[in-house]
Amino acid sequence: DTAVSQTPKYLVTQMGNDKSIKCEQNLGHDTMYWYKQDSKKFLKIMFSYNNKELIINETVPNRFSPKSPDKAHLNLHINSLELGDSAVYFCASSQLTSGLTGELFFGEGSRLTVL
Amino acid sequence: KQEVTQIPAALSVPEGENLVLNCSFTDSAIYNLQWFRQDPGKGLTSLLLIQSSQREQTSGRLNASLDKSSGRSTLYIAASQPGDSATYLCAVHTGTASKLTFGTGTRLQVTL
């Protein structure tokens, strides 16, 4: 049973399109994240949700909109895709206890290619 | 602003050698530090989590140490195996507790 699962694993699309990536965790964690890994393999946080509430929102274009329907799911919708959006997007989850996060568990990643 | 650096960027060792990967961070006010491995085209696998109050953690052939005051952590891998070949990333939790700042990674290759 996969702990953090993302779909789709690969996504190839044209500039200007809108696309979504879905993430689900079955670990019972209360916090979920989206990270972006660029072509140089550097990982940077984009968003974090705790119990469906947004708690981290880094400097990310408004074209990126996360949605958390419940604490087990965090989806990422991207409007008007640009070439620079090509990257691997990782979902992760952890449990916050007294405001401190425990171990993070990552999904396998979703590789987005914008042509 | 927290910055995390890992040295070396790449490392190649023969099988059986012991090795040390280094991680340094600029803001010592961390909550914890986590080491991950990433295989090509795959996600991140958590290896060890060290809380800020701890000095080290061990799991099998892996030992991670933390010196918060000097802003350093090391990952020691004993008796390396070809299966250890991967990119190793360290990440620290600072500021907002749930925010994780990643290092640049060390790409390890263990040769036969």
C-alpha cells in the first residue's frame, strides 16, 4: 500500500493549457505539501496545508492553486502553463505535533513537461 | 533566510569503503534535520530524522550526527554497497515549523 500517491506520474502538455496533479496519503497525517524539483534537482517548497488550511504559501505564481478537499488529499491545479513550469512536482505529508513537524514522507513525483 | 549546502556534490567510492557526507546550514535555530535518498526518476525516501535536541541517530549502516551550534550534520555510511548509489539530500526544518529547506544534494556512486 503506497503511503503517498500522486497521479499522473507523467504529464506532457502544450503551453497555455490547464492541468491538475492529484495527491493522496493514507498515513493519517494532518499536513501535506507540494514541492517543486527543477532541472538542477533543487527541491523547493511551494505550499503546505494543515488540516485543510493553507499554512505555507511561498512565492509562487497565482497560476498555481492548491486545493485540499480533506486532510488526506492535496491537489495542485496549474493554469496557463508556461515552459518554465516543466519540473517534477512532489507531494509529501507529515504529522504536526505541538506545532512541530515529524518525518516527511514523499510521493514518487509527477514529471510535468510543457512543450 | 535558511541556506543548506552539501559537500561534496558528487562522490565515487569503491564498494566496502566507509564514507561521510556533509551538510551545513546557516540558521542554527532548527527544529529537526532529515536525511533522504533519491534514486534516479524516483521520489525521496526518508533515511533518518534527528530532532534538534539529539546529537545522532542510527539506522543499520547509517549514522547521522547533528551539531546545531555549528550548523552541521554528517551522514556516515559504513561498508558501502553498490545499492547505496543514489543522491543523498539533507533538509532542515526552521522558522515556520512545517517548512523544510533542502540542500543541494550529494550524488554518490559506489563501484564494484
